[in-house]
Amino acid sequence: MHTMAFDDRPDQAKRLEKARVNRGFRTAKEAARFFGWTYETYIQHEQGIRGISRAAGRYAEAFRVGEGWLLTGEGTGGPPPKISGERAVKDLLRTIENLPEAAVNPLWRLISGYLEDAGQSEPTPPPDQTVLANRPRTEAPSR
């Protein structure tokens, strides 16, 4: 996050940076690339050089926070707390509308297996799509 000893950026810019980091993006450039935003515009919003009111809805949706929280700091939708453990994950799964109770245990096994395979306690953010798009093909396209 911002490393200056005295951070005089507007609160909206600070919340925007916090939302990005909490969503798993280490840098503003990483987030801008992933979501297809113009980096120069996005970084100006995060640095507080330009206001975010016109882009707040787009940023809120991408970073999974409330637009009101992003703009004012009020309301729900601030960065969600991290969860860990079987009970917490199953409780979260039960909040999904129309998800049958019978699906909770199989989904937990899938998630815990993924985390075990990944060797970490939390999922990682989505991969940078530009890296995937620029990777050389390993097989010839079918015709």
C-alpha cells in the first residue's frame, strides 16, 4: 500500500487502494491490466489526482465493495473480512441463494483440496490475463 509517512490523498483514493489490495492486486498496474482500464487514469484516481465519482461504480463492482463505501466510507460493502476454517467456509456457502444444503460438503472438499494443492491458506487472485494471452501455444490449432 501507500508507503509515504504522511498520506494526504483524499479518503476516496485511500479506500480505492485498500479495495484493490484486499482484492488481491499488489499493484495498480496489475489491476488496470486485468480489468482493461487505462492505467494512467486509474493511477490518477488512486493517487487522488482525479476524483473517482464517475468511475466509482465500475471500481466498486470490480473490487467487490460497495459504491457508497468507496465514495463516502459509509454503508456496507467495505472490504470483506478474510475467513478461514471449515466452519466459516461452510457458513459462507450457506449464504448462497438456491444452493442446496447437499452441495455444501462437496464444495468444501473441492475448496479444501484446492487450498491443500496450492499449499496455502487462501486462494490467490485471478492470473493476469495478458500473461496467459501472450504465452506461446503448445500445440497446433485444430482445423
